[in-house]
Amino acid sequence: MLDQVGARSTGDVRLRLALALAHQGGQRAAAARGRAHIGWKGPGDRVTDVDVAVQSQLVDRIRACFPGDGVVAEEGLAADPGPREFVWIVDPLDGTNNFALGIPCFAVSIGILRHGLPYAGVVRDPNTGFTCSAVLGEGAVAGERTVVLSGQPLTAASNVAARVPLDPDLAPVVSQWLRRHKLRGFGSVALHLAYAAIGALDVVLDHKATLWDIAAGALVLQEAGGAITDPRGQPLFPPDAAAYGGAPMPFLAGNPSAHAEALAACRAHLAAPLARPR
């Protein structure tokens, strides 16, 4: 099955399961597009019965295969992993607003933390088959291709992504980017990080991302040679996964040269440290 979805051969049993589950969950979500029941978790934040059904399917398989591992998932069916060596971070459908509106741009994101640090991850867009994956220390793969990201300074040809509405503290920075670079936004944090890993996005800035948005994509980007920190340059990991309740994890990501340049600009406009996730 893994060869059929364009994944590399891997000896890591958890990554193999994550790849298979991302494929299965994505198939189920894509098949249900246009038929989902849509609700709201908060202002502007949709949720569907498909999110919940896919998450339940993935979590059940993870617990059956690795009963000693913890699981944290977006839609509230899995939490409180306790002190576990491995914790799975599951976003069954990253880009729910796109999905609910019929826009074919969303992803299944499955990250695995080991002692709180990114260990393995998969981001899969079932609409296109685009899949990125990584295991700590083994590099990143997009489809069947190993990804090696070089440093590219920001130029007039650079692509940047920033969440809107803008963070007021960083609005001056983003305004400068919009005058100098090309704006790209796809409605999925996980895909933004995956696109940064393949060099399609040079910088990604997001002040409302969550742990399940970034756990997989952060490792893929880092293993490709990119950088991800908070907008002041502090590390994002390890979070307290056992107590995590969905608090924002602001981040700045990109290829190493662009990230360094963007970080200098962000630091100049931030007067106070950003809160650690709880």
C-alpha cells in the first residue's frame, strides 16, 4: 500500500502506519466531499462530521497497533496521553474550511513526538496525492523524491504565506512583504509547511497555528533543511502534549536564509515574548 501512494520504503514501523493512515483517512475525506454535515467550533472555524469520523478511524488504528503510545487529536476524541515516550498528534482534516466550502485543498496531518520532540510525520493532500513524510535523522521525502532545501534569500520572486486577519504586532512586517514578495495562501497550515519543505514557499508566518497543525509539517521542513521557530526565534518543541488544549503556537518557517531574514524583521517589531502553549 505504501508504494501505491508514492511513499518511500521505510523501516520505521510508526511511520509506515502513519503513511497508511494518512492515505486511508484522505480517501475517506475526499469521497465525502460535498456530503458533509457542517457545524461551527467558533467564529470562522468550521467542523464537519467527516473530521470526526476520520479522526475516530485513525485513533482507533493507532491505539490498536501501539496501545502504549499517547494520542492527541484535534476534535476532542483523544487527549491526556500522560507520560508516554511516543505521542501521536493527529489532524484528521487540516483545511476544514476549504473542505466544507468545496475547495479541493486540505490534508491529513499525522505527527509523532518522541519525548516531546518531532520524531516522524506525514502530510498528505488526498485531492492531488501530494505526500511529504520524514523520520528524524533520515531526511524528508516528497512522493518518491528526497527533498534537500537550500538557502534562498528573499527576492521579488519569493513566495510568502501569512495568516489573515494579521497579527497586529507583526502587521508592519507582513505589509512590507506584500509590497516586495508574492503572497500565497492555501488554507492549510500543514500544506504550507510541506510546500515550504519543497521550496515552493520561502516564508510561512502563522500566529494561530496549533500543535496538530504543525507537528508533522515541522519535522518534514526541518529534515529537508529548513527552519521553524516562534516569531522571536525560540523553539516550538517540546510542548506539554499531555496538558495541551489547543492554545496557539505562533511560528515562522522557511528555508534557512529566508527564515533568518524574516526572523530579524519579526524580532524588530515584537515588544514582548509570545506565550508558550498550554
